[in-house]
Amino acid sequence: MESLDFKGRWDIIKGRIKEEHPDLTDEDLSYEEGKEEDVYGRFQQRFGKSREEIQDWFNKLDKR
């Protein structure tokens, strides 16, 4: 997901992530413009997946 896309779609993706993982905190789901790498890093740490796997997951959630 490109930065511009990420910025515009994060609230939708975040809601879908929260549906699948209600245990995630607001801090886990926080996003600051221009800091997409922080989001990917948090999810990589939390789920033990690669950046590409997280990015694919976000893209799938965005297309639902």
C-alpha cells in the first residue's frame, strides 16, 4: 500500500483489523502521517510476520 493510499484508507483498515483482533490497543493501531514504517514495525513485532506479509494483509483488508 503506497503512502498516499495508506493515509486515506487507514481508518477503514484499522476498523477491520480491530474486528479481527479486538485485543489490539489504540497504540497498536495509531498512525501518524509519514510514519507508515512505524505501523508496519509494530505489526511485524506483534504478529511475527514480514513487512510484505503485513502489507499484503492490509491490502486484503482494504479490498474487503
